[in-house]
Amino acid sequence: MTRRFLRRTLPALAALGLLAAGCRGGYETETLRGEGVREWFLEADGARIEALAVWPAQAEGSLPALLLVHGDRGSAQSHRRDMFQLARQGFYGMSVSLPGFGQSTGPEDLGGPRSVKAILLAVDYLSKQSQVRPGGIAAFGEGLGAAPLMAAAAEDARVRAVAVEEPIYDLAEALPRLPEAQQRRLLRALDGPPGTRPAEYRRRSAREWAPKLQSPLLVIHDPQGRVTPLPQAEALVRAVREGGRAAQLQPARKQSIEFRSASLERWVVPFVRTHLPPEKPLRRVP
């Protein structure tokens, strides 16, 4: 029996065991390399939010946590490989599928209030885990996932550091530059164009939340990107600084539709380690 076979079959067997015991909606297991893995659903007003967590199960003391939020394409499962890499670096990694993506209940609201609620539920979950360092939660989001992440961080000070890649600064202004299929989905989800639904477009724009952010911000930006021009990325950083928080702009050549492992390794992890508070004694949250 190969290790690859075991890695693929053990989670399924664990899930069957939990179902037989009457625990529906997920499983928790430990890999041969010592990573804890949990897949389950968070509950939000009768809806289900798909969640995935990976952490070094044998680690001593508490861990910093990093929440990954996907963009217009992806789900909680998109970041599985990245989270195993994070676990090897001593992080408690977590991801969620925003409403309408992955196995989460729809319809999609594309960065709207239900997406913010899903992120806040994940933050609340992390804050209650005994393995997670008190005050040690950071988050990384991409594209349409950046604005709801910033909105959640503006509301919940437990998010102590935020990194975003290719955030949409002003959704109403950027709408014509988006792919046609994405434009149609936004028009449908927001029930109209910016002229008739201005508030819905503002709440999905990163610029709306930058002055209200309660944590340092890292903006990873492709200078050749079409959706968010460089002056808008610079304006986002200025707005956070004017609000009294640290912010930095990191130029990066984008190579895929989702954020890359290179972004995590090269910029996000060092940024998070710099801005999270020093490790404190392990504390259990009731």
C-alpha cells in the first residue's frame, strides 16, 4: 500500500467512520507526515459554508493562523496544496468556499455580505482553536475575494494582518474591463448595473474598506494588470496609511487566475510573521 494511496484513502475512511457515528458534514484525520486535516461545513443562517483546515498536529505550543480566501474562480479545495506547505512552516491554515462556490450553499453573491459573513465565521472558528495563537490570525485573499476579506477585517479586529493580490479597487469602474462572463454574473448577482445599484458595487470594492481597516495591509499587484491599474493599487495603500495602519505595495508578475504559491512563500508569509504579535502561552478558548 503506497503512501499516495494512503493519503487518498484515509480521509475517505475517516469520513465514513464519522458518518457511521452520526457526525455528518465532514471528517478530521492525521496524515502520515503528521498534519492534522479537517473538512467540514460552517453554518450560516441555515446555509453551509465549505471549510478546510490543515495544521501541524504534533507542534508544541500555539500556531499563527492564515486564512486563504479565493477569488472569482476557486473554492476551499483550491488551496489544499498551499495549506500543507503552510503547515510545514508552522501555520494553522484554513480556507472556505464563499457562497455559491465549491460545496457552499448558493447563490453566489460575489463578494457581498454573505461572503463577508462566511469569512467572519472562519475567523471566529480560528479564534476558538486551542492550537491557534491568541491574536495570531492573518488572512490572504485574491481578486473578488479581496474586498469581502478587507470588509471582514474592518469589522473584526481579530484579523491582525491582511494580504490581498489583485484587489478590485472600484468594482463599478472596473466592470467594463472584466471578462464578459464575469460581467454577466455580477449584473445578475447584484441585480443591475452600477447606475441602479451603486451601494452594492461600493461594498464589493476594496476602496470602500481601506480607510476602515484595523490591521496592516500588503497589496500584491501586477503592474501589467488590466483590472486594477497601478495608480489604484497605490491609492489603496495610501488610504490604509491615512487611516493610521501600515501598508505596502508589492509588484509581482501574475501568472495564473488564482494567487500563486510563490506569493505565499515569497511575500505573504514574511509579511504575516512581521506583523503578528509575538507568541503567547497556549490558551484554550471555551
